[in-house]
Amino acid sequence: MNNRLAARRRAVASATADAGAGALLVTDARNIAYLTGFRGSGGAVLVQDDGDAVLCTDSRYELQVVEQPPDVGHVISRDYVAGVLARRRGPADAPLAVEADHLTLSASTALRRALVAAGAADAPIVETSGLVEQVRRAKDPVEIGLIERACRVVDEAWNHLVAHGLVAGGRSEREVAADLEHAMRRAGSDGVAFETIVASGPNGAHPHHVPGDRLLAAGDLVVVDFGATVSGYASDCTRTVALGGAADRLLDAYEVVRRAQLAGVSAVRTGLSCSELDSVSRDIISDAGFGEFFGHSLGHGVGLDVHEAPAVSSRSASTLSDGDVITIEPGIYLPGLGGIRIEDTVAVTGGGGRSLTTTSTALSVL
């Protein structure tokens, strides 16, 4: 584990040098965990030019940090930024990189205060965006294994819900979501990867519907989007089911989405541009006459965040590489009638794609 973390930090140090700085101040909690193994609610890390790092956190975690990799220095202080900067090597006024997307206003103020105290008030600050996240994009086999475990959790939980008749008429969206989250916990989830979506009937036309008190009813299609976390890594899955006989237009749309989703999963391979992959599924939906009802991108990367690089969209400049883990999730959303989305988490390995979520995508009529 220590060697894996050290290699990550060296890669980040190299990217930091390319950005014109000699060290990177890391303030995003997931990036801190990725680089050091530390999982606490407060702290900062400084990655030096050779990949050495120092972690500062407060006394709540004084015992926990002892268990962190021994090659990461530890400072116990409530002033996280000053704590790591005090251990910085080299000239105090050398360029320092920060995570512009994650540095809070209070942390920025603390940074300026620490630089003034070090006599480096004019030290250049290099704003970076997505620097660590780009290193995170390529998952190693251990990471893919954790994501696969998180996918097994959602498979088991979904099978439990269907087998026990918990997606049924007369039950509210909120009840179904609660049962699914409980089932994921029982199956080994550390928590949900995002707020579970249960969208029934016309609510299914809203891709990010929040489960409410609407009761599921005969004739509904029900869109269920859910994910689990295992050791910090996420899974993401969507299934759509029918309660009895649904409208013909919805059934037709379901089969179009299913064909588009299967084609997208089958097309995944190393070297394919993400925009081309988006087109594989999108063209099927458009050719069937539903193009205007598929507004979002085909998918996204999955890892420590449920949405991370690469973006799988028509505007993406990324190309698939071994180690990517992505979603394939086409949908059709018909206002006033309902919606369909089918989603799998797919690992790009050995030059091709392998679906990590494995429950059937054939339409279940419950």
C-alpha cells in the first residue's frame, strides 16, 4: 500500500512541476485520502517536489494518523495550512500550487497569513484544476477490485428488492428508496454513493428526481438510480421496471434505451474517444425518433467520486484508456408520461470493457 501511495504522490509532484510550481497544497478530502490513506473530516496535505508529503490534521485524529503510511509526515494543529507550510522545503517564496476548485475562502485566508508569517507574502500562487483528479483517473487493480465490490453490493441489493416485492404498487418512492439503501447496507456498503433516485410514473421524466410521497401505481415505469461505497470507492447503477402494463410508447422507448445501452457497453475499448462512444448510443436513440428526449451525456468516470474523469459526452476530448471506470447510461424522458434509464458501471481493462454491474437489463414487469 505504501508503494502505491508513494507512486501516486510522485505522479502528482510531476504534474505540479508541469504546472510551474514546486509543491501542491491539497485540501480536498478525497484527494487527501487518495494520496495518504487518511480518511478524516479535516486536514491538509503538502506534496513536495519529490513526492514526499506532510499531513496536518487536528487532535481528533492524533491516534488515527499513527496508522497512516510511515513515509508521510504528520503535524497536529487546527491550523491545517500553516501546519503543512511550516514543513515545506526550499525557498518560502517559490511558486505554490493550490486546488482552486477546493480551496475555501477561509483556507485561502489562512494560506496568505502563513505566507506573510514566513516572509513570503509575494510568493506566486498557481491555481490548478483537476490535477490530482487526472492522476486518479487511471485505476489500479486494487481500486477496480473495490469498485467491483461496490457493484456487487448494488447487484445484491437490487435482487433483494425485486425478489421480496418491495417495488410495488401502493408503496411510496420514499419507502422504496429507504428499503434499497438498507439492503445496500446489509450487503456490505459503507454508505450510499449519492442520494438514491426512485422516480415513478411521470416523475421518471425528471432525470434527477428526488423520491417523494407519490405512490407507485399500475402502469408506471419506475426509474431507480442507486450506488454504494466500499472503502471509499463508488458504484453507480440504474434499472427501470414496469408495474403491470405500461403505455406502448414507454415500452417502445424502453427497448430503444436497452439497445442503446447494450451497444454502448459492447463498444467500450481502449483508444476509443469518449465522444465516439457517446455517439454509439445516442445515434440509436436519435434514429428511433427519441433524440430530443435524451439530453444528458452518455456517462462519466467513477472512483472515489461517483462523477469524475473521464466525461463520456459529445463534447469530451478524452480517449478511453485501460484503468478507466465509466458508466454507460442512456435515457429517454417523455414529459408527462415517464422515463427510462439503464446504467452499468464498466471497467476498461485488457483493451476492452467489462461490466461490473451484472443484473439483467431486460424489462422486469413486477
